[in-house]
Amino acid sequence: MPSEFPIPLPALPLPDAVPLSWYLILSAILFSLGVAGFLFRRNIITVFMSIELMLNAVNLSFVAFAYQLKSVDGHIFSFFVMVIAAAEAAVGLAIILTVFRNKQTLEIDEVSSLRL
Amino acid sequence: MDAMLFLTFAAIAVACAINLVLQTHPIASALSLVGVMGSLAVLYLLLGGEFIAAVQLIVYAGAIMVLFLFVIMLLNAAAEKKVKKPALKGVVAVPLVLTFLVLVAYLIQAQAPRGTGVKFGEFTGGGALDIGRSLFSTYILPFEVTSIVILIAILGAVVLARKEI
């Protein structure tokens, strides 16, 4: 509690325990920002990083639910998400390297050879 | 104390995520993502996930982001060029994303369990011992399948990074 904290803290109307919904809403905000980055950025690497941001947001809600259910299963799920994200990053960055070697660009709008 | 720690690191995470979306240079975006991952690791610690917090720092903020930075510097990626044409997706996507966010926040407020809230130290089942015990008993089959996935990812990365493609 703040009593043994060296600096006297201001008396803010903060709850003693953080409600679970705060964690879930933070997760939703981060996920929405990831979606926005995915849609608006045109650099292929930044788009890829937005996907990682979305994966992180989902991990946060997994860990929050694991706390609520007092169960370790949510932690296992987010562990597997991290493993798959590592594999995805390796393959995705190899694809980005190949695209750059063939097209000499990282702009996502210029890589449109599949467009009819 | 818990609420103050949560608000501080949640604010850092959201600020870094906004910076990730707004920056045009990929290196600035990558460093913002490292900030998001670091503050999320603190939030995992608050939720009792010691092992996940450590893995988040080592694997995500360490290994994966170094891979990203390596590729950005290898390709000598520059800032995005400004485009003149007004994008239709800006008109359509912003209201859609905002609607999604408001809807999800409303549902969470309406449906989230009204428990005692999250207090640091209430749940201690997220250490390496518990994770390992669960991983090697209940989740042994997904664990083994994951090793095959990683093997395929290694093969894919080697094949894709060859010169001839």
C-alpha cells in the first residue's frame, strides 16, 4: 500500500484493485490501433509490425482471463501464440526480402501483380 | 498502487502504439513496438504471469524485434512517401475501426465478470513450474506439433531466402 512508498502519493480516487475490464479494454484499444496501422500504413514492414501488435493485444486478454479463472491455460495459449508469431516473423521477413529483391520496393501498393 | 502501475504502463503502451501507427519511418515504428512489448510485460507481471512476462521480453522484444530491425536496416528502408490522392479507405476505415472499438468496450463493460478485481500477488500459478507441468502433461500434443511448425518455418525461410526465386 502507498503508506510504505517513499514519495507521498496524491490521494486520487483510484480503486484498490484494478477491474478486469480495464485490462480487456486496453487490449481492445491496442487491437484497434493494430487494425488501423494495418489499413493505413503502406510500408510492408510497418504493416507486418501492426500484425504483431494485434497478436500482443490478444495475448494480454488471454493472460487477463487466466488471472480471472485462476488457471494456467491462458498462459499456455499466449505461449503458443508467441511461438507461432516467431515462426511467422521468420517466414514473413523472408517473403519481404524476396519481394524487395524482385521489385526493389517496400510500398505495398506497388506489389499488385495479382490484381486483375 | 496497483491501479497507478496499471494506468502508467497502459498509458505508455497506448502512446507507443499510437506512435507506431503515426510514424512514417519503419525504425521509429519498430522502436515504438518494443515500448509496447516492454510495458505489456509489466502488465503480465501484475497479472501474475511471471513466465509469460520473461518470455515476452526475451522472445518478443529481444529476438523477434531484432529480426525486424535487422531486415529494416538490411533493406535500407526509408520513410514512406506522401501520396496526394485522398484514400477512400480513410473515409471508410476510421468509422469502422472506431465503431468496432466502442462496441467491444461496451460489451466488455456489460459482460465482464464483476469480481474482486486484479490485485498483484493474488494469483501465483504463472511461474515456470506450473507452465512446464501443464505444457508437458495436458498440452504435450500441441507442444510437439509446434516443433513441426517451427521446422517447416525454418525450411520455408531457407527456401524463400535463396537467390533464384
